[in-house]
Amino acid sequence: MPEFQPPNPVMVSPVSPMPMFPFPVLPKPMLPVPVLPMPMFALPRLKSPMLALPRLKSPMLALPRL
């Protein structure tokens, strides 16, 4: 029992954040918003000054990306 307890919290820690991190990756099918609305997002992505600017010129995305 004492051996199961240490690995439990340790395994749960890396396992919990794992599914939480890929949230945008795993819930893709669950959140077909960015997947289904591709045509809808494609417009705001290419013409949306909010997504186009922050995506191509966003100092936050441009810096970490470069």
C-alpha cells in the first residue's frame, strides 16, 4: 500500500497536467470550434486584424515563435 501511494501522486501529477496541456489538442474533436469552423476561422485568421496581427505581428507570438 505504501508503495502504491507514492507512485499514485507522482503518476497522477504528470498524467493530470498531460491531459490538461493537450486540452486544445485532445478536446479538438470535443471542441470542433477551431476544427469545424475552419472556414469561419479561416476568414478571421487571414482577414481578422485581431487574429492576423497577433498571429503574424503579435510580439508575444512572434518573439516566442522566432
